[in-house]
Amino acid sequence: MGSSNKQALIRYRIIDEYICQRNYPSMDKLINAFEDRIGFRFSPETIQKDIKAMKEDELLGYHAPIYFNRQYKGYEYLDKDYTIKKISLNDNEFGVLENIIDILKQFKGSTLGENYNSAVDKISTSIRSNMESRRNNIISLESQSEYINIKDLELFIDYIKEHTPLSIINASNLEFEGDIIHPYLLKEYHNRWYVIAYSEFNTKIKVFDIRYIYDIYKLTKRKFIFKEFDEDVFFKHSMGVGIIQSTLAIVHIEFNKILHNEINSIPLHHSQKIVKYRKNGNFIIELKIYITNEFFNEILSYGASAKVLKPKWVVGMMKCYILTMANLYKISNDECSKKYRVTTSK
């Protein structure tokens, strides 16, 4: 389950809790409730989508009888006894939870701490006691790098929950810069952890690599700055977590035909669409994204089976990446083809 889905489930619970109080919570009250409970200020559009999902999403299965009472200018349940807390899990949902437990167990033993290990054990015992499971552990994930054991991870969780401004030294650009940040979210990407926070120095929301944050001090007397932040919106056009250019790029990439099933079944980005097929079977996809280091790393991982076609400035940057790599090895085409039998895919 993606982080955005998990966050939505939390919002559903908060909406349910406030409607069950029978105080006809308004949209503004729900927005403030999310800000108080989660630490983020969501847009009315996001909350309206949540309410629509609770009412109509068949996969979610709530079928919540939510109604906007115009007299009291707030939301209510037409069935006064309704609450999503009464909805029990079916066998398939228990199965999904068991799979999630198997995934969580991959993180046991890290310095997330004994509390984490204990919590996973308790959740696992609770789920399996509600549904007999006769299957063996059939999920094997890549071992987590030791860097997931970063000691500040639990501290950042507390800082976010407590809305604590922080004085930090950031060294991500090989330069030590002081900053005061207001953390909103922890995000994991490729076994590395990042904190998304409002930066007073840059006066905008930024992504900070936790590996490069030093000298953290809590500023308990400083007022926490809340900016409207929605994870789905913030990362909508990103591949990974970093941004090089602040403008969106429409990127066309040609792939070798042998990658058709792979690229189709696991899109590089949710904006991906195939715009053309070559006579030789190769195909061209279009992405609407910010250009990030992660983008170049991803495309380079396909080697000679992927080629960026446009825009020109992205092609130019890709050429620079490849030229820099080629200069490290100083190898000729003849040496590639004759000695190592490596050829360029056509």
C-alpha cells in the first residue's frame, strides 16, 4: 500500500470520528482537524475526494451515508449508528494485512528500536490470532541497507508529530548551511530517508536528505509554520525526491522493443503513455515530470536500450552524463565490439 493510500486511511478515520460526534463538522473544521492531528493542511478538494471515496468506492467498501446538512452547514451520517469502526475485515483484507506484516518484519533488527520490533510482533500476533494462517513466509525482500538504522529517524517522527521547529546544519551540497526548518513528512526512497520541511532560509518547502543534517536543536519557543502541503500534489510530477529544474518537462524516450512488457507493466511514472511505435518494434513513451537526478539514474540503468529524444536541454544533460562516464574509461567502439563483444541495441 503506497504512503498516499495509508495517509488517506488516516484521514477517513478522522472524518468518521468527527462526524460521529454529531456536531456537524464543516469543511474548515475538518481541515483544522487534519492539521492538528496529522500536521498537514490539506485542501478542500482532497477532503471532498475522501468523502466521495468513503461514500462510493466499492473497493474501500465503507458505503458511508455521509450527507451535507445545509441547515447546520456541516456533515452528518444519515444512519446515526453508522461508523467505519464497525466494518470488519474480510478474508482477503486479512491476507493483505498478513503480507504487510511480512514486509514490516524486514525492518526488524534495525535501530528503529526495540519498540518497533515489539510493535511488529504484537500486530503480527493479533492478526494471525484472528485468522489461522497455514502458509509459510513466502515474501523475500531485498535486505535493507544499514543506513535505514539512522538514529535520528525516531526523533524526526516526534518532531513532526509535535510540530517542533528545528535549527539544523545542512551539508547536502558539500557546503554547511544553517537553516531553521518546520518538518511535515518523512519519506523513504531507495532505502534512504528524507524529511520534507518548510525552510526559513529558502522560504519554501524543501526536501532534506537526513544523512546530511547535523547539529539538530529543538526550538520549542518558536512558532511552528504551517504551509499548505499535500504529499500527492508535491510529488505529482517527480521521479524520486529531488528537483533540478522547477519547470515541468514533456520528455520523450525511445525504448528497445524487448523492454515493452517491463515498461508497460511497471511504468516509470504515473504520467507515462506510449506515443509511437517504430517499424522495428521499438516504442516511444512520454513523461510529464520534473527532471531529477533520479530520472537520469533510471534511464541510464537501461543502458543502450533507452534513448532520450526530447526536449533538447534534457538530451544535452544526458549527453553530458554519458560523456563524463565515457571519459572515465577511455575505451573505443572497436574495443567494445571486438574485445568485450558489447554492441549498441538497434
